[in-house]
Amino acid sequence: MDLPSMQGNGVEHIPTFLTSLAIGLLIGLERERNPSAKAGLRTFALIALSGTLAAMLSQLMQSPWVLALGMFTTGMIIVSAYFGPHAPGEDPGTTTSAALLVCYLLGAMVWFGAETPALMLAIAVTILLYFKPELHGWSQGLSRRDLISIFQFAVLTFIILPILPNHNYGPYNTLNPYQTWLMVVLISGLSLAGYVALRIVGQRYGAPILGFLGGLVSSTATSLVYARHGKSAGMLQLSVIVILIANLVVILRLAVEGLAVSPRSLPTLLPILGSGLVFGLAGTAVLWRRLAKSADLPLPEMTNPTEIRTALGFGLLYALVLFLSAWLSDIAGSKGLYAVAVVSGLTDVDAITLSSLRLYELGKLELSQAVTAIALAFLANLVFKFVLIATIGGAQLAKRCAIGFAAMGLGMGAGLIWLHGNLGFF
């Protein structure tokens, strides 16, 4: 990174100090609104400028201790301002103190040429400070079980993943412990986001949010829960909407997985997924017009998606599907791959999607084969869930869900016809 030159009359450094001043004013503007904060617009602006000045003097004197001394002095000023007894219930000011130290360091970043990251961080800090009530409410809405889920995801991601070897093993060189566990982290992360959000929002935002978040966690579990509730006449239409939205989210999950594992596949994969999504949305919209409002929607009980047992189960399934796909595509061509896609897709679309894209990245599958396998797995999954819905929810629920399911299936099928038509298969 090129540091600012100290030659000239100094006028060229005015934009740098203006940027620093803007950062201090932005954060200070939010703190000014807080009655308990002992620092506001002027204090934060001065602290940001002092960080920039300290960084400039540190460069001039070629001594990092100037910057460190400036930070120490700022810390002492903060301590003295907040030293002493506080009235009952008064904010002790720890948040504002931390914000002041961050503001000083952001001012130093500006001098060393990192204006864009400093501005981005300043905006993020301001947002964190402003949304304190909402963040406090969200944290209070998390149960002990939810916190355990977050901690388990941290274990999966930051403890287990880094220690796994990133080398290919076994037949066809398809088994890679690091890559396999990375897929576990990806799916667990998507599911955890939906799981936590579902626990926070609860019933407050109705069928669309419940369907969306339920689809992030588990579209199958969501479909089964609302298939049971769909037997009630008062819940029939709402259950249909939740089930259809949850299954539309599966398409969005597949797009995210494609982006994460194989961005090169997106120009071919997205039109297939997009056609299924557009057709499915059209079918859902037809039913949406008849939706009756309800203030009492049942919250589906979901299993923790980050439990070690659940993660290991998905990891083993992914590795097995990966191996079978490579093996059968080698000895039986695309027919073997498609057979694995249909069978595995009955209960889990993620495993065949990730394994197909992984094999494509390894050069063991053509892109058209990988995309076709994903589409077939999705169609098989739709059929499997429709049978479950008809069995558990009855004929009335199945009849209404058939519209949306058929629309998704037709859209995905149309995308496949387009793909193979462009390849000259028809």
C-alpha cells in the first residue's frame, strides 16, 4: 500500500482529513442521540482526527510508538470521563468507549490509505450502535438450544474444518476430507441461518416468512408439519402456501450451492433453476389470491441442523453420493449418474447437487450431465414429497399443492428441454 507523501505544502492531504472528519461525525451523530453517552458529534470527530494526526506524525518520525501513545492517551481520556459512580440504571458507557477507540483506529486507517475499508467499518459501527434495541431483542429471543446451535456451527467451521487434510483419496480421487467437510459447513450454515431466524420471528410474519425460513432449514420437515395441519379446513389454504414457498426455496438453495461450489456452472445452471422458480411462483400466485389471513400459524419444530451427528450424517451421505456418481458414470455413463441422482434426490437434493458440481470441477463430468443430474434429483424430490403430502394431508391438500408442484416440475422440465435442445440432443 502506498502511503501518503509528506512533500509539498500539505494541501493535498485535506481530503484525507475530511474523510477522517466524516467518519467521526457519522459515528458521533448516532451517539449524540443517546442521552447516557458522554461523547457526541464533536468528541468523535476530534478522536477520528487525532487518529489521523497520530498516524501522520508516526510516519514523519518513523516511529510506531507515536500512534500507540496516541491510542493510550485516548484510552486514558475515555477512562477519566467515565470514571466514578453511576446512577442506578445508567449506562456505564462501555459501548461508547469502545466506539471511541474504534473511531481513533479508523482515523489512523484513513491516513495509511485504507479509506474505503475505514468508511465501510464506520458505517457498520454506526448500524450496530443504532440498532441496539433490535439486537438486544434478537439475542433475548434465542434460547439455550439456539445458542448451542451457533456454538456447534463454530466448532464445525473453525475447529474441525481447518485440521482436515485437503488432499484427494480413494478411487477416482473423489474423496477429499476438507472439501467434504466444507460442504457440511455450507449446508449447516444455510440451515442454521433459517433455523435461528425461524426461532426469532416465530409466527409474527405469517405464511411467506414461515415458508421461506422453513425451506432454508428443511423443506421436507416443513412440508410434513403443514401437511398434518392441512387436514383442518381453517388451515388448508395457509398450509398449501407454506409448503409451496418452502419448496421454492429449495431452488434458491441450489443456486447458492452452485455459486459456492462451481461459479462456472451458473450460466447453464441458473436458466434451469430459474425456469422452475418462475413457473413455481406463477403457480403459487394463483393460490395466493385465495389466501385467508390467520393470526395463529403453527411453528414447525425443526431439529438442530448443526448437531455433530447430523453433520456427520450429511458428510457421509455426500461422500457416498460423490463416489457412486463417479463410479456409475464411469461404468454406465450418464445413465448411471442419473440413476444415482433420482434415488438420492428422493430424500436429499443437496448431496447430489454438491457432488455433481464437485465432479464437474474435477473434470469428471460434463456440465450438462451435472446440471441434468441436479434437475432430476429436484424432480424426484418433488414427487417424493408430494406422495408424503397426499398420504398425510389428504386429497384436498394434495389437490391444491399439485398446482404449485406441477408448475415447478414443468418449469424444470422446460429448462432441461432447452438445455438438451441447445446441445443438439433433440
